[in-house]
Amino acid sequence: MGMLQDRKDLLGKKNSKKVAVGYDLGKSYAQISYCRLEETEPETVSAVTGTEQYNIPTVLCKRKGVGQWYYGKEAIKFAREEEGILVEDLLTLAERGEDVIVEGEAFDPAALLTLFVKRSLSLLNLRVSLNQIEAFMFTVDTLTPRMVDVLGKVAVGLNLKAQHICFQNHMESFYAYTLHQSKELWKNDVIIFEYDTVLKSLWFKCNARTTPQVVMIEQQEYSQMGRRVWKEDEEAKERQMEDLDQLFLSIAQRALQGEMVSTVFLLGDGFKEEWAKESLKFLCRNRRAFKGNNLYSKGACYGMMERLNASRQWKEYVYLGEDKLKSNIGMRALRRGEDSYYAILDAGTNWYEVTSDFDIILESGNTVDFVITPMTGGKVENKTIALEGLPERPRAATRLNVHIEMTAVNQAAVTIEDMGFGELFSSSGKAWTQTIMV
């Protein structure tokens, strides 16, 4: 008994460190990376111990006639042996929100997705205790407001003790991953070719002429390159592979013509079979090319670590993705008698995550001005909100509460409330709400 106790203490000490988790929740596969907070390099959890098989199929299988569920590879195996009912497309089902009927029983799709995530975390639990998770970042292909809602439900259902639970899309995970590579790999543009059901590209471009330097990521889909079903006959399959290689080569040549690209990443199951021969030769000419598939989960990990404690390099760049606020929003204010700028919302933050609430003293008049500074170039604009019907009071004797929240990536709802002024002037109870384009 004594010996076991000692060993447990040793393990306890070794594993008591806090970790950040990056969880890539894909339509077909999930992946889990984690990083101890005092370290800098994430590790990816293997779905099969001792291998580099990181993909956990995003599926559940219910055993026939009983309330027993399997997940991932085991679920597929069970369904194949006709022991159970397979539930695929968990992410799409959860986003749609309609009940899933299995053996005549209705299940909430968000609850099924939560069950899948919970079960898959047992793989992480082999490495670190789930109580050590300080911060958890989900990354998904596209982060719609509806998806944010679904992931919020999943996060609650996991009952994690994590202090921070965040979400970001694949583009932002790509950004975080790239910033953590050696500068040699991204001194020029970086491109991902991702091939699952259809080929798509993500293109990382940096504008070094701005401060902070602005990074944009462009996404494109190539519908002509859908996933192939290989023929049984070896010769026919060989021809199919050559055709696919030529098609990908022509897409890559057109895309990269005249462009300065340092690095290319090939991601996705579609690259697993070794068909990309000529195209790969072309991609490796004068640039680095990598095949892999745990880029997004590692990027989610890096993104989470930066949110907890931003590095110097992170502060020198700002990523303006499709969900990001493209302008700084602030106002001119008097501070200790001097005219100064008061920052309210910063460019580069996710529009659905930011709000601001503060009080100001109105010097005079009945208008409030906001300063909109675009990070993508373009003129600085002033937006004025008139407070019609505000009672006339002596100079600097009106306190206003200002609440700002983004209702879309380019529009902010501003609510200004008259708070009166202490015991001297009671509030009129008036409030003004206006949407401003940013």
C-alpha cells in the first residue's frame, strides 16, 4: 500500500501542471492537441497509442437495444459488424438543431456532440488529468453565430473546470500556427491546400507596411477537384491518379504564378494516397512543402496560449479575418485637462466576443462622437450620435453610461443612457440606441 501511495504522489507532482487544450472539431474527424502552460510546443494526442494517427472519426454508434454508445473508430467497427446504429455528421446535425431519431428515440444533436467530445477526451485523460485543463480552445472550419451557440452548449455539458473556454475558426488557427513557426517559413506568403471532400486553399498574406502588421487570409474552393472514388482495376486507378495529379498541378501553377510563397501545407485525407507526384515536385520548387494533419489543433493551442499571455511577436501582428473587427473604435476625451484618445474596441478581436460598458461625463452640448480608425487603410471617420431631448444642465454636469456591442462584423449597436449627476441632477430616464457602421 505504501509503495502505491508514493507512486501516486510522484505522478501527482508530475501531472499537476496546468494545460491548454486545442480541440479541432471537424465534420469528419476531431483532433486534440495540448500544451503545458510553462512549455511552448503543443503535443497532439494519438487516437491509437504509439502511432501518429491523430484523427478521431466524428461519429457515434448506439448499441442496438441498449443505451450504450461508442465513439470514433470503435463506433465505425461496431456499426460495420451490425451491432449498432451509426450517427455521422454530428457537427452538421448540431448546427441544424433538429432532433436525431435513433431506434425511434429522439436525441438532442448538441447533447450527442457533447457526448462525442466527452468520450474523445478520454484519450487526453491518458496523458493529463482533465482537472488540469486551465484553458480550452475549440476550432471549427466556419464559426457562424449558430455554431458559437452550439459550442457554448457543448462547453457547458463538458463540466470542465477550465477558467477559459474560447472558439476560433480554422483560418485563425492557421494564423496562430504560422506565427509560431520559424520566420524562415513565412518570410513570404504561406498557403494551405486542404483536400477532404473538395479541394480548398487558405492563403496567408502579411502587409509589413502597417503597424501592427496586418495579416489577411483568403479562402478559395476548387469545386472541379472533388474527392475521387478509386476504381477497382489497378490500371484504371493509376490513370485516375495521374489525371488528378495533372488537375492539381494546373490549379497550383495558376494560383502560384508570379506570387512569392515560402511554404505550402498539404492537409486532409485526400492527400493520403500517394497520387500527388508531379504537383508535389512543382510545389517543392524554391519553397518548402509539408504534409500533415494536426495543424489546426496545434494552432488552436497556440491561439489559446497567446490569449492567456501574449508574446511580443503576437503583439506586432494583427489578423483581420472574416469574423474580425477591422477598425479600432474609440473616442476623444479630456483627461486631466488634456485632449486624449480613449480606446473602446480593438481591431483584430472577434465581433461576437466584444462588448464595452463605461461612463463618461459630457462636457457640453448633446452629442457624443466616436472615432473609427480602419486597420486596412482608408480614412479615419467620426460618427456622431445626437442625444435629442437630453435635459440642459450646467457644464460637465451630465454623466452618461455607454454600452457598445457588435451585432455583425461591421456594425455596432450603441446605447447611451442619461445617468443624471449624483444628487445634484436626477436621471431623465432617457436612453438612445443607434447602430453605427464600422
